[in-house]
Amino acid sequence: MTDKDMSNLPSQQEIDAAHCAEKIVRRSGSSFFWAMRCLSIKKRQAMFAVYAFCREVDDIADEVGAEQTKRQQLQKWRKDILSVYSEQPTTTRLAQALLRPIQQFDLQKNDFLAVIDGMEMDVGSNFRMTDMAMLSLYCDRVACAVGRLSIRVFGVAGDKGDAIAKALGDALQLTNILRDIEEDAKKDRMYLPKNVLLKYGISEQDPSDIITHVQFENVFKEFVEMTHQKFSQSRILLSAENPKTVRPAVMMMEVYQRIFNKLRLRGWQPGQSRLRLNKFIKLWLVIRYGIF
């Protein structure tokens, strides 16, 4: 083995960091873990590191705690990302797990920072989405930025990769928003923009009053149609790529497409249970899109 070959081998610190990232992914219980199993080891480890980072910062935003503490924790992550890109020591082992994927797949610093920006939007109390521009920015930060990181690892870079990340990121995040409307309302959060609500004569400020308004069903339908268009666009863009290259993205799309289809079929009515896919459907999707 040459000196060059030796220099390309991961250090023990990097190996430990990669194992740390994989443990976080496994512990999450997400279908993401199985979607990534079809990747090569190098790509899989990169995606585990990216997902683990996203999971960690998302947990900071979602968990119960003081807003100031959450912002401090996110700021710590911001400093760690900057340290990774300047090849300086980091405060967490997980941040170290990002170093090799960043180098191997040319992952962009601004995308990691955008994810943190998105989490900072979520930590404030009484969250309200003011308009479609704010919703677009939010989706870009919490979903499309993750898509840009992921699609580079899968092997689709440049404008084509960014277009896939935009369409699919929007589709997945809008599905999350539609699925979690009632749950978010209980937390005094409303992710459907105020200007769209006003278009339907909904001027109430309390999310509980908003979602029980007689016109809210029409707001729901408008966003269902918007999400449907995003899925259609995603499917067209992904179909133009090598199926093996974008297989993990297709698997994630199919999982969310089925959740969205259930939402669309059920329609809006307060008091309905949160939609989930049972494990048998997820297993079928893994077999259908992960193996064949």
C-alpha cells in the first residue's frame, strides 16, 4: 500500500465518528435507514452523517426547553460546521463525522448552515407563517437544503441536482405540514401562511380557531393541490436520471407519496388521527425500490 493510499484511509477518530452517526440513524427508527442501505459504503456513511446532523439540530428545535438554550445549542452547531470547513477541532464527535463526506462529495457549507437557520425559525414561540415567500424560505432551509446535500452524495450535482432537491424537498415538507396541522396547532404553531388564510376570510389568530374555521377546508385543498404538483414535478425530474443513482430519493418520495395520498383522500376534518404508514407497507417499499 502506497503512502497516498494510507493517507486516504480514515483515522480512528473518523471511524468512531462514523459509528456515532450510524447509531443516531438506527436509534431514530426512521425509514431513512433502510432507504440508505442500498448505497455503497462510502455514500451510506456520508448520508448517515448528514442525516444524524439533521436529526440532532431538529431535536434541539423540537424538544421542550428554553428558547435561549435552544438558540445557544444551535449556535454551537453553527460554530462546529464552520470549524469542520476550516479543518479546526469541533466540540462534538458527530461534527467530525461530516469532514470526510464534505471532502468526498463537495458538500456545501451554506446548505448545512441553511438547515440550522431553518431550525432557528422553529425554536421561537407562537410561530406564524406570514406569507408564501416565508413558507418557501422555510421549506428551502429545513428540506431543500437537506436535499441538496443528499443529491450530491447520490451523484447528481449542479442544476439538475438542485432542481430535484427543490421539488422533492418542497413536496416532503408540505406533506409534513399538512399531516401535522392539528398537532402543530396544539403547540400554538401555524405553518400555513397568513396571507393565504386571509384570502379565504380567515382572520383568526389562534391556530385552534383557524383550523376549525368553516373555510379552512378550502385552504387545505389549495395546499394539497400545490403538494400534488410538487410530487409530479419530482417524479418527472427523477425519471430523467439513472435509476440506480437516485434510488434512495425515489424510496423516500414513495414513502411520502403514500402518506400524501392518504391525506388527499381523507380531506380535512378536525380531530382526525395523525397518518402513518404501517411497517408492512414500508417493508414492501424497501423491497420494491431498494432491491429491484
